[in-house]
Amino acid sequence: MSTPNPFTPASYAKPARELVANNVRGVIAAISDQMFPYNSMVDYAPLENGDVLFLLSNLAEHSRYLQVNPKCSLFIAPHLNEADAFQKPRLTLVGEVEEMGRSETSIRAFMKYHPRASAYMVMNDFRFWHFHTESARFIGGFGRMAWLEQSEYRAA
């Protein structure tokens, strides 16, 4: 008799959402104008529904690429530099960004996690971007992984 697999996409949704909520920095991959992935480290603010908020400078390469093609991914790996990193959870969010205007809501949401960003609020080249998660690839360690559809991810 086989043992049922306790690891289903739905079982990974909660730890995936916790990774997003408990971290504030990741690596964004945008599509360059040469159509290659371009990776860059970014800070983010987690939102209640599992999406994230970026504050990006228009001077940054990734911002320039996102203005042309909003499709991107965000890699979150808080244990990247540990010796046993492949045994630790990590997550890739896949989706699109939408440039937003500055609002008190977005400023408060971002400043809650990044108080030092107040220096950027007076600079005109910084813009808020809402990352809309369409799917997620959660890896909980070796052999524990699943793609999460948007509905599974948001339901957690």
C-alpha cells in the first residue's frame, strides 16, 4: 500500500506566502531590450494578498525594461548563503508589474518595511510598482516543490 503524498500544491501555498511576508528583499528578473533576463536585487513590501510593492528608480536598468515589458519574476531566497541552502525554502513569483503613482497608502506600506526609504520619497525618479502575482514556484527543499496557481497562492 502506498503512502499518500502529503505535499500537494495547496500544502505549499501557506509556506510560500510566509516567505513573501517574512522577507523584504529579493532578486527581480526583467526582460532586457536584448530579450535576455536581467536580474537585479530589489527591496519589496509584502501586501496582504501575497503581491508585493516595489519602489524603483527610473534610472535603474530594471525599471527601464519593465516600462517596455511588465512581465517579470521575483526570487526570494533568504538562506541563499547558507551551506545547506538547497535544503531550505525558496520561492519564485511570476507575474507582471504595474507602475503606480505615489499615494499615502503606498508610501505607508513601503515605509513600514523600509524606513530608510524616506530619503527616496523626495526624489522624483523613484516610482512605486505593484507586482501582480500570477503563479509561484515554491521549493521547500530537495524533492519538495510545486507550482502554485494564483488561486491556490492567494487562498493561503
